[in-house]
Amino acid sequence: MKDNNSNNVLNQLFEKYKQSEKSEYFTELVNALKPWVVGIISHYVKNSDDRDDIFQETLIRVEQNKKEFDSSKSNLKSWIYSRYLKGLILHYLRDKRKSHERMVPNNLILSDEEEIDFIESLPANIADPERNLLRLERTYWVKKSLQKLDPNQQDVVLLHHFGGKQLDEISAMMNVEYATVRTWHYRALHKLETELKKRLK
């Protein structure tokens, strides 16, 4: 109930700003949103300057696209997370690892030529090539299978199993009910299990 009341207050405040564009409403909105937004960013971004940059860019995009928000269809936190915050964090993480990745390609939908390039790029002096290739094959198919999940299910699986977040933490981050997150998680694991059984026999 407390979360619903908080969401309603934020929605009303944002609507006031949207209609009047008074700076005091925007300042109040920023102060109300900052702990939640920065809290999510801090899970992934340790550098304080980078955190500030992502926070500022989030605010800029929210302000620029304020007319697109419809409080009758969504709450403000969910809209900010799904439309802007998640994408900005992912963009930051991808940029950060560009210089030292390639063991598993970022683009998981590979052409035949890209698959050949990927295999040929592996080190030649691997101690146990069969075991390593099996691990890479499993990693590849897990990531391919993740693409078949809907976006919410993907988020829950990645945050829980790869990001180490508990389901109640994910519920707070995504600003949705815990029961909804638990359902997304259950359905995602069922889909992944079914898909991987077909791929890894």
C-alpha cells in the first residue's frame, strides 16, 4: 500500500510539472526520484562520476519526453526504468567492456561467417579444448535462449542469476509487485529449460 501511495504522489507531481513546467515542481520531482534512480545505477556503476552522468542523462530524457508519459497506463518509476534507465545502464556496461570482450560475442544472433570467426578467434593453447568448447557451446545457447524470453523475463533472469539480486530487490528496482516478479522468474526458467533441452542433448 505504501508503494502505491508513493507512486501516486510521484505521478501527480509529474503531471503538475508536465502541465505547468514550473521549475519548482521539477526540483521536487528530482529530489523524490534521486534515491531510487541512483540506487539502481549504483548496483552496476561504481565510479561516482559515471553514476552522476547516467543520472543526469536520465533526467534529461525524462524531461524531453515528458509528454509521452500517461499516468493512466503506467506509474512513473516503471516508465523511467523501462524507457530510459535500463537502456542507459546497459549502454554504459557495453561500452566499458568493449576493450576486453569477445570470448562470447555481444551480438548473439550470429551469421555463419561470424560463428567461424568466433571459433577461430579462440586461443590455440587451451589446456582442455573439448571441455572449453563445451562450456562455450552452453554459454552460447543459454544466451540464445534468453533472447526468446520477453523483456521483463530477461531482466529478472539477468538480475537474479547473473547480477546476484534477490527477487524482492528486483521487485523494488523494477517497481512491480513481488508476486509479478516471481511469476516472470518461474515462467522464464520453464522456457529456458524447455529450450535448452532441445539444444543441449
